[in-house]
Amino acid sequence: MPISVTVKGKTYESDGHYHAEEVMFASVKRQGNLEVEMNGWPCTGERHHNCHQLFLDQSSTRTITVTITDDHAGYAANHGRKFGEKGTITYANGVATYG
């Protein structure tokens, strides 16, 4: 099962080339704050993707709150968390804050 991203009831998944986060950002407005739910932590540079950096870049003029409901793909450790841990990341002005 791939990582999925849900925004306002719409779920985005990888299209085989782009990660779910990339598909989502190609579809949503670039303005306004976002509340996002994911079943895995954003990747941090795996296989030519860096979705964590994408969230940082996209938050330069808005706040993006990401609620992680599972650790699918095991990326929690890349964010200083324990394997299987859930949590929240708030991206604002290009900075990530973990909750």
C-alpha cells in the first residue's frame, strides 16, 4: 500500500512516477493554509524525491499542518521519531515544527 495524502476529503496517491505529495501539490491551490492527513511520514530524499523539502518550499507563504496517522514506509526515523510512531508536522515560512 503506497503512502496516501488526504486534503478536504480528497485522497491523493502516487501515480507510479510522482509521490502522493507531489500529485497533491500539483492539484491544490498554491495559496491558503492546508490541513493534510498522511498514512506515512514525508520522504527525505529517497529515490530522487524529497517530499519533506517540497512541504518546506510550499509553506513559504502559508501554513501546512500534516497529521501522520501511520508510519507506512518507515520514514519516521528520518524525522527523529521511532519506527511506527505517529505525529504532526507544521510547516510555516519554510520551517518544520514537530508536535
